[in-house]
Amino acid sequence: MGVNSNGPGFTPSEEYYSCRYSTLREPLDFPRGAEFLEDDDKALHAWFSTDNQIISVGRSHLIPPGNNGSQADYIGLNAPKCPDFTPLLSGKYRPAIQIRQMGTSTQHRLKGYAAEVLEELEKKSVEIFAAQYGFLQARIEAIPFYQSQGWEIIDELFEIPGIGPHRSMIKKLS
């Protein structure tokens, strides 16, 4: 019971991916497989489990030099692209990580589990990636949660096709 993390070079369990799918992709009628990202093997994964069940997940990855955060939202030819993080265009704010695929099962929301997963990702991203800043793209309904954890909105509202409106956010990690 509690929060765990592993990676990079770690392959999450089927239960981890099932939680990711049921919280983030299934509600949008995406097919199975849309929960996987091309760079999952390069990411740090964190999850919260209770009663031998994974109930909250998230991941972070280092944003490579020369990349400003734009990437496909899932694996596939027709996957929409998420936009750049505008502050990274200046060349500042490096090393930087991106938090992605944060999800908590409906019956376990508002109990602090996602906050523990996010805190673990932030802490381990500093240790593993030497991250100084974190970036993320939050669905509108998740913005109050991220703000409560110290994240700040940095860009205008944008739409990720098939998923909905988002805002980019930043947090100084170290």
C-alpha cells in the first residue's frame, strides 16, 4: 500500500496500464492501446496502490535538449500533437521534465492519492533527471488540483482533438 515509482528502463504492469486506460482513455471512448506512449520505456512511472489494486498513476520524462515538449498524445498515425511549452522556446528552464498520464480511478478521487503520485514524480525527477522545472498540459477539470500543488498556468487555452481543452502549466522543482 502506498506510492511506488520506477524507471526509466522499467516496464509497468498490466494493472498500471489498465488504471491509466480506465481513468484517461476509456471515458473518451478510445480503444485499448491508446494508454501506451512511445517513450514509456524512457519515463519515470509512479503509482499508488491500496488493497493490492493500483488506483492512481502518472509518469514524467526528461524533455530532451532541442525539443520543446511537442509530441503525439498517444501511439498511432492519427494521434493529435500536443503543442510546445512556450517558455522552453527561450532555451531557459532546463533540465525540464514533463508530467503526463496522471489519472486516478473515479471512486478514489479527492483522497490525496494523486497528490502523492505527483509529489513522487517531482521528487524522483529531480533525483534521476536533475530536473529544475516541470511542465504539464492539464485538462480543464484538473487545473485546480495542479494549482493546489504549486503549478502555474503559462499559456492560453488550447484543444487536443478528441480529448478536449487544456492549459499548459509550470513548476520550479529545484
